[in-house]
Amino acid sequence: MKIFLVGGAVRDRLLGRPVSDHDWLVVGATPENMVARGYLPVGRDFPVFLHPRTREEYALARTERKSAPGYRGFTVHAAPDVTLEQDLARRDLTVNAIALPAERVDADGGFDPTPDTLADPFHGQRDLRDKVLRHVTDAFREDPVRILRVARFAARFDDFSVAPDTMALMREMVAAGEADALVAERVWQELSRGLMETRPSRMFEVLRDCGALAVLLPELDAAGPPDHWMAVVDTGARLQASLAVRFACLVRGLAPDLQPLHAVCDRWRVPLDIRELAEVVAREQGCIDESSALDATGLVRLLERCDAFRKPARFAEALLACECAARGRVGAEDSAYPQRARLLAVLATAAAVPTDVVARAAQQAGATGPKIGEAIHKARVEAVAASLA
């Protein structure tokens, strides 16, 4: 039984990046061996175990054989006779197929990989030096999720290129219908992770280049030249915006008709809070951009349409998404967006109105139902008008 550190931890250390997670590979063991050593089995599709002390994941070396379309269509073989090289051969990219013996890792998880200590049968170190994302073997074609993973890694390592033979293979996979077999949960998982990378636009560039964007996000693919909406998404990354804001930046260009936005969200089961923010931005961005021309009544109505009194944090995110859209235009990267600060100040003023006091006064005057709401609206308009005077 021999244990190796594999995957992203080795790759990131070689790149001089922080290492957050450790993935361990066990060669020459059986599930019974692992349980006897105190490891806790947790894998459903293949043998994975939690270390009894650190709770880090340890996977048995395995091979995979395609048995049906889609990313679930695999037969997994995990046995003591599976070698390290056989396990590394099933991985997606050469830069993720480098292994380090566990004895080279200290008790605190630190390690200093050197070429003579690494198992690198597919020349991942060379591709790291050359800044190339390259598939390991032709088995890459067996899992369509890998198309998304390459695109996501391109967004993370934005100075890496995709190897021409890898891009050609991805195009073949798309043409063969493999991207059509992807399930919503995995697509959203990869898209959301890609949106949170350093340069999200690279993910969509790669998806467009291999033809997968037309399959996964046809609404965006048909939205015309991508330069602006990609720049908007990258502005969201530059401003360290949340996932919800970055997704709103991505799909805001599908307005004013919300049907394409709804189609995207339905297809990939976008979480409700993220979907709702995107809808607010798509619907109200024009009004927010031109809000300096609104009087107090128009400003309060804008706040009400955005449900800003009940969800002020979401409104603040909507304003940030609009700022990203404005600053995503060529030449406007460093421009000010005074609308955001102004509307937040207007919201603070209107929200400070003691609505309970206004409601009681309206009730005492005989108002009921909608009339009470009208009284609160009027009080907020008056407060905003006074602040603007």
C-alpha cells in the first residue's frame, strides 16, 4: 500500500499558489485494508475514505471505462492491481496528473516538490512551464464535464492556452452530442465556479470556441458580439463581486425580454436568490442608470419595484451589477458610477421613515388596506424630496 498526494495541491504548489485542499491517492489497497486502518468509507460511486484524524479524503486507485452516454456512464474498477500511472491516465489534464509520495509531505501538510520526487508520466510539469492546458489521454472524451472543467481552468489560469489537440477533441465531443448529455447540477456547479475565477470571460471564450456555448447557453451565444458582456463579467471579478452579481452581469444583456433569462435559469436550475437578483438587474438597469433624472416619487417607486425596503442587501448587489455593466464599456473601466452611492443614500433616507407611526396615524384617520400603504409611500416620497432639496 502506497499513498500519494495528487491533483490540485501539487499543481498549485508548483505554480507558487496557495494550497487549500489535499487529495490523496492510495495504490495497492482494498476497501477492507482501509477500514482496518480506521478510515471511514464515504464514496458512493467509487471507493473514497476519510482519514480517521484529519478527515481528508483518500481515494483508491482506479480506472474508468465508458459504458453509456453522459458523465455518469462509467464502469469503475478499483483494485490493488491498479497502478499509479493507470490512475493518473484517467485524469483530465496533464497539470492535474502529477503525484508526490506522501512521505514527502510533513505533518502540517507542507511539502516542497522537486522534479526527482514527483511522478509525472504525462509531462504535466512541462505544460505548467509552457502554460498549456492539455488533456492526458484520449479517454478525456469519455466525460463531457471535462469540457466545462477545461473552460473553468482557463478562467482561473488566464495566461494559459488550451492545447490545439485538446480544443479539437472538445469540438469533436460537442459535435458528437456529448454536451447535450450534461445534467443541470453539474453544469451549474462548473459555471458558478468559473464565474468566481480570476477572469471569467475566458471560460465563455473557450466554450464558444469549442461550440459548447451554443449548446449550454444558446441565448448568450446568439446575443451578438461577446466583447461587452464578457468585459462586464470580468469587471465583476475585478470588483470582487459575489456569485449572484457576476451571474447578473452575465445575463443582463438578455434584457429587456426576460424570457431568455428565465430559460437559462430554468435549464440549469439556478438558485432562486441568484435568479431574482438577475431579474431585478435585467428589468431595472436602464432606470437605475438614468436615476439622476428621477424626482422623489420616481426614486421611491424604483425602490419599491426592486423590493429594496424588504431586501436592501439585494438592492445593493443590483446597484453593483449595474456599476459593473457601466464600467465594462471600453474606456470606462475606471469611471465613477455615482448612481450607486446616490441610490443607497436615497434608500437609507426612505427606510428611516417610521412606517409604524405613519401606519397608526393613517388608521386613526380611517385608512385601511391599500390606503395605509399609500400613506407610507407618500411619507417616504416626502422624506426623499426633503433630502434632495
